[in-house]
Amino acid sequence: MSLLDAQSLTVRFGGDAVLEDVSLSLEPGEIVTVVGPNGSGKSTLLRALLGIQPLASGRITRKTGLRLGYVPQKLHIDRGLPLTVRRFLSLPHGHAAGEAARVLARVGMAGMEARQLVGLSGGQMQRVLLARALLARPELLILDEPTQGLDQPGEAAFYKLIEEVRTEMGCAILMVSHDLHVVMSASDRVICLNHHVCCQGTPHVVSNAPEYRALFGVGTRGALALYQHDHDHAHDHAHDHGHGPGHDTGHDPDHDRGQDHDHDPEHGHGARDHA
Ligand SMILES: Nc1ncnc2c1ncn2[C@@H]1O[C@H](COP(=O)(O)OP(=O)(O)OP(=O)(O)O)[C@@H](O)[C@H]1O
Ligand SMILES: [Mg+2]
């Protein structure tokens, strides 16, 4: 049985349909990545699936008692507010003693409970956000651009962590990413969104779809070929995302990625915050 099934979702802001007739379903244990240009409705779709974004029309069916974990794209934290990691993890609901320590250890942040949130690096903050989502012991983890602000090694480490969490907890993961490494190497399925679902399927199918090419430009093909994920093998993603022996064709992945993101200056890697 599907964890979640969405049928013909439409979301409007004012008169504008930001999502129109979007249907998708999520199966236990799969990793699904949503890709699409800025403003195409990706975050709105995740919020709709979470039930925190009202629908103009459509229907969402969730498995009874479905446990969800969510890492939002933006979290506004008052930098003047003293807030420890421990306190942050206990909001808005408290949790059993030891749970914070358990999830912090799982994300590589053991013993960091007393640290101030504002003093964390970008990578540490993303790990704390993931830890907070894991407190719910989710069956479905929803991550909206979880590696924003991370440099490339940080990004690769974070996706390895996500993969491990999926394997250990058996949870499904739905995430938004602008990173083609991830889309091609760490996803079971890709959904290409531009207010409606342009195409969806395995990375192989999507990367060859004309709708995807139209959105992501002609430079995409080389990168997609480079990072294509072989779906015949088991999901042992302990390997890196694109630099392993099976993927190394001698191309410069950054070069390819740079071309692919021409349409998308806000998400260009040069503009990232490496704090
Ligand atoms: N609460 C809101 N009120 C009005 N308009 C909104 C609201 N939330 C989102 N929008 C608009 O809906 C559109 C889609 O926004 P959304 O945040 O879902 O895009 P996105 O695909 O996640 O973009 P990005 O890649 O920049 O994160 C945008 O035009 C945005 O301005
Ligand atoms: Mg977004």
C-alpha cells in the first residue's frame, strides 16, 4: 500500500495556479526527488502533501497514522534568541529523555546538545534539522533542499547520511534538490515539476524526456549521462555521488553542473553560503 497518494492537486495563490492537476504517490522505502526551476511550486507541493498548504482542489490520501518528518527549505530563527540544540529539538513537543541524544548521534552530532543554534555552521545546522525530523521516527521524510549552504564535500556527506537513514529506518524520502549528482545517483524516482508534473520516472527515463531537457537546458545531457544511476543493482549508496570508479569518465562535473544551472542564478553554486 502507498504511504501517500495525491490526486489532481491544484493550489492557487490569488488567481494564479501554482500547482495544477498534480498527481503522485509514494511507496514505502523509496527515494523520490522533485526537480524544477525556481518558483515552479516544489516547496508548495511538499507543504500540500504535508497537509499545511490548503488545496483549491484535489485529494490526498495518507496511510493511516503515517509518521512524517519534515525539514523545511527556510527556517527563520531569530539570531538574537539564545536557543540550545537541546531546547530546539524539544520544540514544539517534548520527547522522551535520550531521544535527542539518539538522533544527534545518528546525524554525527553526538554531544552537541548544549551548543547554541546560532553558533552552528551551515552543515551542522542542516544535521540538527534532520535530527529534529528523525525524532518523529518517520515513515516518510520530506526534505526541502536539505543541502542548501553546504559545500560539495558537505553535500556528499549529507546525502550519504540520508541514504543510511533510509536503509536503517526503512523510511521513504521525498526531497527537493537542484543538484544533478543527487538526482541521478541517489534517487529511485524523479519528478520534474513546473506547476504541473512535466515528467516522472526513473532518472534514466526522466533524463531522456524532452520536457526535462526543455527545462534544464542542453548542457544537462552530459551531466545526466555522467551521473546516471544503474537501477539493476542494490542500493548500496555508501559510494560517493558521481566520483566513484563506475562514474568517472574524466569529465569535470562542476563544469557540467554550471551549464545546467544557467537558468537558475539563485541556486548557482557560486552564490551559496559556505558558512
Ligand atoms: N504563501 C504564498 N503566498 C503567495 N504566493 C506564494 C506563497 N507561497 C509561494 N508562493 C508563490 O508560488 C510560487 C511557487 O513557490 P514555491 O516556493 O513553491 O517554489 P519553489 O519551486 O519551491 O521555488 P525555489 O526553487 O525558489 O525554492 C512562487 O511564485 C511563489 O512566489
Ligand atoms: Mg522551494
